[in-house]
Amino acid sequence: MRADAKRNRDRIVEVAREVFREHGYDASLDEIAKRAGVGAGTLYRHFPTRDALLDAIMQSWVDRVNEATEKALAFEGEDRELLIGWFETYASLISLHKGGPAKITSAMGNPDSPIVSKCQVLTAASQRVIDRLEADGALRADVDAVQVCQLVGGVATVADNADQPVSAVRPLLEVVADGMLR
Amino acid sequence: MRADAKRNRDRIVEVAREVFREHGYDASLDEIAKRAGVGAGTLYRHFPTRDALLDAIMQSWVDRVNEATEKALAFEGEDRELLIGWFETYASLISLHKGGPAKITSAMGNPDSPIVSKCQVLTAASQRVIDRLEADGALRADVDAVQVCQLVGGVATVADNADQPVSAVRPLLEVVADGMLR
DNA sequence: ACCTGAACACCGTTCAAGT
DNA sequence: ACCTGAACACCGTTCAAGT
């Protein structure tokens, strides 16, 4: 890739992150191009779809997911608290910007989504939490990681749609946790 | 209201119901006007916002909610089955068209929403189911109707976003039910 | 009083011309 | 090889003119 192409690409991703945070996932791509100082065609050349741009944005976000997972697993205390804590972390992680929770959760379990690899990072993280609880014998046998991601994603979507912080839906997360635990 | 105005209004609602079912809640309002055989301005005169049109569509839908509630309450069997059955019914009721679950669920508990009255119909219905279960002593004390609507609405939104039928998310509804029951 | 539809604004997407 | 930005298409919304 040519140096100027790489520079443009990086700049677009950086600006997109900013604009998505400000205006949500439905933000104007034209504004992103303008703020990045490139023509509209350049944006489309690098990212043929809106989702491709989202995928690029989430590249650096993977590190944060892994960090948060380690932190959750290091928690020493009651299983219920661990689980609810992870739910809150998970919900926050997918609340990158308005429209994010719905976008990510609907991609969950869909192998054709342009952001599959990012969903896998999330399901893998949830799987690790589940494994830890399963080892404690604290879990009902029939829950899998994708279901957990969908459920918590659904709750996060509720909060996002209502323009409320994740903390506002904590009672819902507690119900979900209780439904999963023995 | 003049006779021709009423005729136009009714026609718009009827067509909107059809078009929303076909193309989801984001369908083009222009297409609705065209199919209804009215000018774009006429649609805007009767329904200044997209939500006002949705509210009108849901007018007749209220009867269906009440019917379904009676049917759910008439169920004789285990509490768990009753609750899961109601969840499935609820999820189907708010899946009027693509985008419906998110729209309705985000309006839940927001007094300024243009479709508040419709949300109240839903929460009242859920409250009746909750009351029945509470009388049986089957419920955890700390669940209210709005929370139930939000949780089940969140699950319905997951199904809707992934273009899947309500039946596909039944395992998630079971987890929610188990979280609510003693 | 109500309706029509042209006009405007806005945004996504493409592509010919330029470097 | 990559970029630009004008051009096109599409849709929401308004409003002057018509009945």
C-alpha cells in the first residue's frame, strides 16, 4: 500500500471513531470523509460498506476486551457477583456508540457478518467466564456463550435505544444472572 | 373532519400497515403516500412524524393484545410454562414489523414517547400475568411489569435484528423466566 | 379546509478526470 | 495506484398554488 493511501486509511478510521461516538453508528459517511480531509470516493475505496469501517474501528478495541476479561476472571468473590460484573463489563464494551449494541448483537452467531471475528472475541471472552463458573458447579448445564452474549446484548440494546447508561439496566442483568445460575 | 380527509387518513393507515410489514419501520413514507394515492403533504398533515403513524397503526392492535392476555391467563398448568408462554406471546405482539421491537421497547417507560398509551397497554397486560404468578407465590418479589417488558423486548429485538422468528430465541426466554421465578 | 406535487435539502454511491 | 469531487439517485419535508 502506498504511503499516502495508508495515511488516509488511518486518518479515516480515527475520524470515524470520533464521529460514530458523537453521532452514533448512523452518522453521515460524507461527514467522516470531509473531517478526514479526503474525497468521498477515497472512503469508499478503503471501506466499501459501513460495516467494514466498523470492523476497522473495532481492531484496537479487541485489546480492551481481553484486558477486561482478565480483570473479570481475577475477581475473587461470589459467583453471582462475578457474573453480574461481567455482564456490566460486556454491556459497556459493546456500547461503543449509539447503535453499536444492536449492530454487534445482531451479528452474533451470524457467520456471514463482516464483523464475525470481533463477535468471536466477545463469545470467547464470555466462554472463559462461563467455564470458570461451570468449574464451580454454579451454572445450569444448558447455557452457551452465544446465548449469553445475545441476552446481555439484548439488555444493552434496551439501554442504548432508551439513551440510558448501562447502569440503568442493572436490575435486568440481575434477572438474567439468576436465570443462569443454579 | 371532512369526509375526504377521513377517507385519506384511513387509507394512509391501512397502506402504512402493509408497507411497514413489507419493508419494516424504516420504509419510505413517500411510497406509503404514493400507494395510498395521496400527495406527500397530505400524509404529513395527518401524521407529522413517523411515530404518529405508528401510533395510529397500533390502534386496532390493542384488541389483539387484550385477547392474547385473556388467553394466556386462562392457561391451566405450571407457572413456568405460563410465564414462558406469555413471553412468546408478548414477543410476537411487538414484532409487528422489522424495527418494531426496538421501537416499542425503547419507548417503554418513557412518558414522552408518542406511543406511550400503547406501551401502557402492554405493561398492564404483563402486570396481570405477574399478579397471577404472585398470587401463587411463584415470583421473586422484586420484578415489575416495565422490567419484564424491557427484558422480553430486548430478546425480541435480538430476534428481529437477526431476522429470525421469535421461536428461535425461546431458550433465552427460558433463562429470563427462570431468573424471575423462585 | 384540505389536497397536490414541485422544490429544496440531505445523504449515499459512483465514476470520469486528474496526479 | 490512488485521489478528488461533481453528478446522480433517493428520500424526507415544506409550501405555494389549486379545489
